[in-house]
Amino acid sequence: MSAPDSGSKGAEVVLATSNPGKLAEIRRILSGLPLAIRPLSDFPGLILPEEGADYEQNAIVKAQAASKFTGGVALADDSGLEVFGLGGAPGPLSARFGGPGLDDVGRVDALLKAIVNLKGEQRRARFVCVAALATSEGDIVTARGEVAGHILESPRGRKGFGYDPIFLVEGRDRAMAELPEPEKDRISHRAVAFTALSDAIHVQLRSAPS
């Protein structure tokens, strides 16, 4: 991969996301690996493909596009929130829920309005993440993570991003946005997926040119 310097020692990979919250979270989750994770912004001209309605396919095509552009190893994920009373929606379309131009606050508000009449079990939900690794040789490895919960009636907490403030984690009395980072990084859907992918990442680190 070309400059700019990542500022960290170790093998380099690009993370195919423009979401700063995801970048920070995945860097923390994988901090035990001798790995420098480069953001998408380090590679002007790298354009990710349009996303569809399948987590795994979305993650794969993003990782493949980044790997092809950089000539190295790339990571990507696709994640979403699935609400029982909405038949699993918004799912892979979570980042676009409510229409174009909305920020996290706008999407949270749109979801709360969509489920305002749902009660009890209908507000059950889960976060889903599929993480993908792609190499310039065409290898693909994926891993999936989930965490169950319930949609709150109003946002709580200031940590995290996306739908974290309205997602009450199953078995806890706090929203995802109220969890300290070390706790979230152990139990979140993204933590489960990228931890499961870490063995494949480690193999790539060992085989990378020194």
C-alpha cells in the first residue's frame, strides 16, 4: 500500500468504511494484533460499490473493491438492526432507513416513529454484523456476529453511534450507547464478528512480506 503513513507498526490493511465510529471500534477490537488499520480516506479514488439487501454480499464486495484498489488485504463489514415487529427490517438497509440525507439522530427518530405502536415482544431486536477479509489473491473469509436486545422508547446514553442509543442489550439494564467501550467491545455484534475473523487476519499477517 502507498503513503500516507498509518502511524502504526505492523502489517497494514485498509478498512472499507467511511464511518468514523466503525473505524474506531474495529481498531479497538483488533488492537491485540500487530496491525495498522488504514481508513478509506487514505485512498482517494477508492469508490465502494452500491450495497444491496444481503449482509454477507455487501461486506464481501466492499472488501474486494478495497483489496483490488490497494493491492493488499482489506477488511469490511456490513451490519444492521433487525426489529421483530418490522419483520426483520431495517436489516441491511439500516444505514439508509428513513430516506437519504439523514444522520444517526434522524434515522433513530425515523425508526422510533415507525414502531411507536409496537409493544412488548414486537420491540425485540438484534444487531447483526458480517465481517469480511479479502486478499489480492482473491481469498475471502467472512464471520458473523449477533447480539440480542429490545428497542427502547427513547434514546439513552452518549457513547457509540448509529442505533446504539435505543438498543437495550439483552441481559443488561443499559442501552448499547451507555456501555463503557471495553464492555461494548466484548459483546457487540461487531466485536463477535471481528473476533471470529481474527484468526484469518492473523494468518494473513504471518504470510505478508516482511
